[in-house]
Amino acid sequence: MIRYEHPLNERIRTLMRLEDLFARAEFYASREHAPDHHAALLSLFEITDVAARADLKADLVQELERQKQVLAPLRSNPQIEEAMLTALLTEIEQVNANLLAQAGKVGMHLRENEWLMAIKQRAAIPGGVCEFDLPAYHHWLNKSPNARRQDLAGWIEPFAPIRVGSAIVLRLLRENSRTSRHTAAHGVFQLMMTTSKVAQLLRLTLEHDLPAVPEISANKYALNIRFIGVSGMDRGNVVDQDIGFELTFCNL
């Protein structure tokens, strides 16, 4: 099976972009070759740009505090695993404290580093980080893998409160879900939205080998899904076959 996720508001879209970028940065930073570490640094620059929204940190603090208020009364519920709930509440409190303790904009530690900003500026130009453009960066890329990994870890670490806070919000969002099975007749599916179907994130699950991808559009009134072919005669067009799929509505 393959799962497609579609955020339905800008806040969740931003958190999912950060989730993807953090995963990419940490993957490449853990490797040893210079091109991997270059890719990790480019991901950090993207994180800095995405996280530059002035209200991102405040949004996370507000949402985590709201989730804490919702979850705390569940301690007395016999159907809830108290140890797991206590651990989650402790994690939320710690992350909120770390977010509030962070001064300035997210990524400020990179923006204040002139050497890194010179690399970021040149990286926006196709082929702009060749050794003759940035000899100091070429020197860094020729350091030992451990030395580069240590530098990358130092640049990634200040993002930890944002990364962990985003991960908690997305985890709670995905776990608070309702799933149902549907069929798209001739590759097209429409569902009228009601108050019971309000969602912040849609998750759509298909057979992995189906040569089509979902094209999703949604608003507070209706959900429309078209399955677009990715091979053969159907490439770029709605596939003319019935397609079964699972649809999950996630909401905080």
C-alpha cells in the first residue's frame, strides 16, 4: 500500500514541509560523503526559510498548550494507558518550555553566520557553489566526515524545539482519525463535507502498484478526488476504471 497525505490548511502544510525537510537533513547529515553533507546543508537553508514565519513558534506553543488541556483530564479514564499519557504530557511541557526559552526567530543562528549565508546565496544560483566560487566551502567539504558531521549537528541542534513540537502536533493529528473505504467510479470521487467530516489532514491509501496518483481538492463544502494516470495512455489523464481506496480524516 502507498499513502498520500493532503493538508487542508496552511499551518498543517507548513508543519509537514518542516517534517520532510528535517528528515532529509538528518538523513544526509548522518552519512559521510561531501555531497551528502552539502545536501544536508541545503535542507537546513530550506528549513530556515520555511520556519521564518513570525507566528510559527507561537502557533506551536498555543496548539501544544491546547492539547495539554484536552489530554490532562484523561488521566482518570480507565481506558487510557496512564504511563503513556503522563509521558506525552511531560514531553509537551518540556517542548513548550524549550520553545518559550528560544529567543529571536527560528534559524537566527544560521542567519547570523555570514559564511553560511554566503553559501546560501550562492546555492540559489545554478552551479554557484563550485570551488572557484566558494573556496572556503570547498575547504570545509574536504574536512574529515566526522568534523563535518559535528558542524552539521551544531547547526541542526537549535532547531530541536521546533522539530519536536511539530512532530508531536502531527502525531496527535494523525492518531485522531476516522477511516472509511470508498470507490472512485471511473477514477472520480466526490464527497460532500459536513460538520462530522471536518478535517485538517486527509490520508488516502491505495494499492502500491496502481499506475495512478490522486489529485485532491477540498474545501469546507466538498472533497473531490481524481485519479490521474502516470504511465501508458492514461498518463496525465483521469483513469477510466473503478479504484478502491481508504480515506482517513484527521483532526486535532
